[in-house]
Amino acid sequence: MTHPASTEPHDHSPAHDHGPEHAHAVHASEHRIAPASTARSVLAWPAWLRVLAVLPVVLALWLAVWWANSGVVTW
């Protein structure tokens, strides 16, 4: 028996049912959870919120560089 492509509607007739332990790749792909939407992406945040999210890391790096160079005497 040939199975319909993923673009064709799924056949839910009892004749097509193979039981709960039997799963086809076509059937499994129809029931997968969709990937995360772009609304959850950091890139979807407003610019001011992205700056606030990155600012503590940038400040920590600047402080680390300043602290590492605080004992260095310039030539």
C-alpha cells in the first residue's frame, strides 16, 4: 500500500488504521510540534530590550579588562 505524501490530507478511515503500535513516518510528521515561533526569539525583542539584556555582560567585560589592566604601568 502506498502512503499519501505529506501535502495530501491524512486518511483517518478505519481501514487505514494499523493499530497504536504502528507508526508511519508520514503520520509521525503530521503530529510533531511546530518549531518555536519567532516571537520567542531574542531578535524579535525591541531594540531597547536587547540593549538591556546585553548591557550587563558588556559592563562585566569592561570591568574585567579594566581590573586586569589596573596594575599595568604604561611605557
